[in-house]
Amino acid sequence: MDKIILGIDPGIADTGFGAIIKENGGKIRCLGYGSIKTKAKLDLPERLEILNKELEKIIKKYQPDLVAVEQLFFCKNVKTAMTVGQARGVILLTCRKLKKDIIEFTPLQVKQAVSSYGKASKSQVQKMVKTLLGLKEIPRSDDAADALAVAISAINYI
């Protein structure tokens, strides 16, 4: 049975998403990707509400069997880390409210899953995403490409 995975790369200004399908024979392919953008001029509660509403639409569109979310990595800017942490909280709550199973991966785990090398560069990971999914070009934006990498990381969990 085919399984759909939605990968999410959390952010407050730009949350990347990527939906892939693992077909019965094991082949994976991309269903779609993009990003949820919020404007910096809006206050944080409004930005979080936009993230919630847009993510609900994406989940309803793709009907994933599993949602894979990248964990927050160490961040030197405490304010940024707190804001991204709040966005992650909204993402996790939205998925939970829609009764979706969730799995989380660190950036190191994502790099290892996609490129077999935990210290792979962003461009190496993006090239592997393109290759693994048989895409004609590297997905734009970077956040969407990262979200597809997160989704690929979850392939063995469904």
C-alpha cells in the first residue's frame, strides 16, 4: 500500500513543506512542496495563526500517513530559537489535532538519511533530494528542499 509522508522544516518567516509518496514497490516520488511564509511586520500570534491555518490546508490536501518534523538545532540567537520553537509547537499541535502520527529528526539524522554523511553540506543534501526523488532540478526554496529531505528521512518508518 502506498504511504504518504509530509516533511516539515519549521520556521517563523518561512516554514518549508514537502510531500512524498512511498509506492508499494518501494519507489519514492515527490507529490509537491513549497513554503508557508509569514510577514515580519505581523505580530507573533498572528504569524503563528497563519502557520496553523496554512498547515491544516496542506495536511488536508496531501492526507499524509506520517508527518516528519525537523528538530530545532542549537541556535546562537536566543530570540530566534524561541520564536522557531514556538512555530514548532504550533506545527506539532496542528498535526496532533488532525490525528497525524509525528516523527522528529535532528539535522544530523536528516543529513545521514539523505546523503549517508552527517556533515554533508546543504548543497550536497539538496542534490541528493533531487536525485532520490527524480526531480529535474533542485527544489526552491531552500526550506522546501530541507522539508523534502526530512520526509525522505522518514521513509523507513512507515
